[in-house]
Amino acid sequence: MDNENTRQVADDISIWKIFLTFLKIGFTAFGPAMMIETKKNIIKKLKWINEKEFFEGLALAQLIPGATFASLTIYIGYKLKGLLGATASFIGFILPSFLMMLLLSWLYFKYQNITIVTILFKGFGAIVLAIILNAVFDLAKTTVTNIPTILIAVTAFLISIYYNNIFLILFISTIMGIILIHPKASEVKEAALSEKTKIQWKDPLIIFIILILYFLSISFNHELLIMSIVFFKIGALVFGNGFTMIPLIQHDVVNIHHWLTLNQFTVGVALGQITPGPIVITSTFIGYKIMGFIGALAATLSIFLPSFLLVITIFGLYRKIKHLTWVTAGLNGLIASFVGLMSIFAINMGRHVLVDIINVILFIASFIALQFTKLDTKRVILFGMIIYLIIYLTQMI
């Protein structure tokens, strides 16, 4: 599908449909598997954009600060239906994880005991790990297809082991892409012909005005304002996946402002991992602890607002330069590196969730179901949780 066809399809898409589609994705998108869920629905099922456009959005999301998959979601919505489309895709995507985290936060801080949550989700990590590993396989099939891309993916993987610095990984992957990858002439020509749009400044201006109004609206409460500024700063300054934000959040929330104890913060991070969506949904947990529902809402909005502002501001310029040969090669290098980054993420997660034979079996069964059967992610999660709860309750009897 070329860009002309994509624009024709976008004309027939309603804002409500965009919201419902990303709401569905938001319920089943865990960790890096968010990308595969989005790709499966947006490209394969609905055919709203093509695979090349999808990976261009992913590359941009990697290049700017903020949660990568939230930025990708905003990019797709904006590409389809402008500012309203970006708003619908973002709200739909983040709403399920926000509501789940809100409920879990209420349970934890009301009873100060996470036992019930632990029982319900002890085996959940094994299923999520299978989803993530399946996502790594699916991504590798389409992006790591030759020696240069394999070399870049392996390099990113090795750097992550010895020196997990997202800036260094992105920089090296981009340079390797420029040096090693030679895009096809037809690919570059297609991009150049299809992106003759003018850079628009109206939408970024609207977002900037909304941003000012947002902070003015919460300035009545000093603690709420300080908290929102802290989360906005984190969202605006930290690159990479949500795990790169966690140390900075801990520094501000635990060490400087003492809003949470270290133990409470650890619980929040754990809940961020077992709920769908970006791990920085932990901000909802922290905001709830500080000021209840209004704090949860403000913290969540504040950490994602920079992504919204940056994607829409850079969108036009990005479409102008992405057809350049060296830009195309660099973006391909970035995309290849993502396979390495996801692989190390899966390995690190496996160390924490594969703690007994039941979890190992559940992980293997879930992975086989995802790879070799027609079961979708939702059914694998549902059946896996039912099987785990039956085994768990049987052991208790």
C-alpha cells in the first residue's frame, strides 16, 4: 500500500474507530509486545498504514524523549486523522492501563497488602514473557534480514549487557546503519515522491497553548503543581523504554520529595510490569499515593504530555527529511537495534519470572500457543491465567 492509498483509507476512518482500536490494543499490549499488537491490528487487519510507515513511526519514537510506544501510538493517530486522531489513539491506548493501575493502587494503599494481587498475577509474568519473546521473533523476521542488520542487532544486544546506555546504543546503531546499510533506490524514491507536504505549525501551537492552560489549571495546589512538573520533566528528558525512566523517577519521588518509601516504589514498578501499556504507568500509582485520583490523573498526563508535544511538533520536519538516503539508512539501523534491545529485555525479565517449574511450563506453553496456533494474545492470557489459578488452588488444597 502506498501513501496515496493510505490517505484514501484514512479518509474513511472515524475518530471513534481509532479510539476503539487502540483501546483494544491497550488491553493486551504488554512490554515490547505492544509493537506487535499494534502492527497486527493496524497493518495486517485494518490496513490503515503499511509496514514501512509503521517502522518509520517506530524510529521517530525511538529518537525522541518519552515512552517509545506511547509516542508511536500518537504518531499513528496523527498520521491518520491529525490532532483529533492522535488524541483518540493516545487516550484509547493508555486508558486500560490507567484504569487497571488505579484499581491496583486503591487495593494496595487501602489494605497495605499486595497478597491478593500476588496470587492473581504470580503466573502472569510467565505469560507476558512469552508474549514479549513472540514479539521479538516476529520483529526479527521482518527487520533483521541481512548481515548488516544482524550485526547491528547483535551489537545493540552486547552493549546492553555490558553498558546499558540507551543514548550510546541509539547513536552506534544509527552510525552503523548509515555505514553498512544501503537502501534500495526505489525505496528512497518512493519516500521522496510521497512526502511533499508542508510543515504545519498550527497543531504544535494548539498543543503548546493546551499545555500552558493545563499547568495553570493545577497551579491552585502547590503540591499537585510540583508533582506534575517533576513528571513532565522526566517525560521530556529521558529517552528509550520506560525502564530508563525508572531510576530518575525513583530519585525524584523517593530520594528528593519522599512521596513514597523505597518499598512502595518497588511495588509500583512491579505493578507497572504486570499491567498492559508502558511501564511508566507507574506514575499513576505514585500520583494516587500523593493525591488520590486527581494526583493519579495529573501524574499520568504529565509524564506523557512531552511525547504528545514532541511527536506533533517534529512530525512535519521528519516527513521532509526521512527520504534522504543517509536518514533512511540510519533509521533502518535504529529499527534493527530494537531486536537486540527487546532480546535483552526478555532475558532480564525471564530471570525474575521463571522461578519455578510451573512458571517455566506456563511460559513454554504460552509461547508455543502464540507461535504455532491461531490463538490470539487475549485468549492466551485468559487460558493461561485460568490454568495457572487451577494449579495454584490445587496446591493449596
